[in-house]
Amino acid sequence: MSVTNARISTDPNLPDSLSSGAAKINRSFDAIDSAFDSINTGLNKHRFADTLDHPDGSVTKEKLSPEVIELIEGSADIVKIADVQMLGQTTIANIPQTYCHLKAYIVARSVANEVDSYFTIQFNGVTSRDYWAYNTTTPQNSFAFARIPAANADAGFYSTGELLVFDYANTNIAKSVQVSQISKRQKAVAGSSSFTGGTFDKTDAVTAITFSTSGGFTADSRVVLYGIK
């Protein structure tokens, strides 16, 4: 910038005068302001969006704070407890006692050399005759509400079922259960469906559920257990 007698020139005709320099500075500030406006618009759009879209997968669970993870995972009314492949006798143990009810979804087939096999359920490892089906007057040593396809059934045919255990952590009541099940064994033979239930005559909280069938389950048999808040 031109200097006259150690002072800044005020002559607007000089290329580096205060007047022409200020114009350059103002243009620079205008460009900076415009850039910040654009950035702020993008940030606010991201900040106030109902759903944040990160298709590149850049936001992972590891990047979230423990408080956010707890909020997300604890917000659902139904929470997955276990997802287990059934082979032989299969037990889901150490069931958390923090839910109101339990629900299990089951896909099953037996390896036994027969068309179908009984599918049985026990709680807490109890094998005594404390399982009362709703339609009998004689207790059994397990719930055996359903039969599932076995080795002599048509290939690829499986049974599906849903188990509900109500108020499972309440130590003042016996445990009521409800089971719905659909099973198709052979194409040429009608299948079966059922909606049934019973009472496990123990007031202990349910901490483990065991699933069994004759000879064990095929490798694609599976049970997924959920807790209901």
C-alpha cells in the first residue's frame, strides 16, 4: 500500500490506496460470509433432521456415546435376549429378570427316524411332574404341546411356533404359558396347527428354558428369545 509521509494514502486513484484496499477486503469478507452461510445451512439441515442418513456407514456403534447406545437399545418394547441354533437338547440360561414377559419364536425339525417327533419345553431344569397342560388333569415332566417334522417327513419341511411366558420373574405366582404352532410334515398329508397352553407349577422366576426333541434337532432349527417390557 502506498505511503505518503509515513501515512496511508487516501488518493482513490492509487492502486493500493485505503479506498481501493477496503473494497478488496470487503469483497473477501463477502465471500467468507457466503461460505459460512452455506456451511451453516448444511450443519443445521443435518442437526435438525428427523433421520440422519449415512449411507457410507461412517456412523457405527463404536462412535456413539454409552448414553446414546443405552437410549437406543433400551427404547424398544421387545428386546432380543438370545438367538440360538438348536442341535441336541438346547438351553437358554441366565435369562435377565428385567422384563415383564418372555416370547420365543421357534423353527424346528427333528433328526429322529420317524415322520414327526414331540417338541418339549422345560423351565429351570425342572424334570419333575410340575407341567400342567390346560386340557389335562395329569401333570407331566415337561410341556409337550406340539409335534414337529422329523427325518421321514418331506425334505425341507419345518414347524414354526411361538411361546409366551407371562410374568416370568414374579416369584408369587405359578407361570402361565401359551403356545401357538403350525406343522406340515408331508405334501400329501394335511398338516396341523394348534393354540394351547398350561401352567408351570412353580413360583420360582424363570431363569432358563430348555427345548428338546427325539434324537435332537437339525442344523437349521433355531429359537430366538425376546424380553417384553
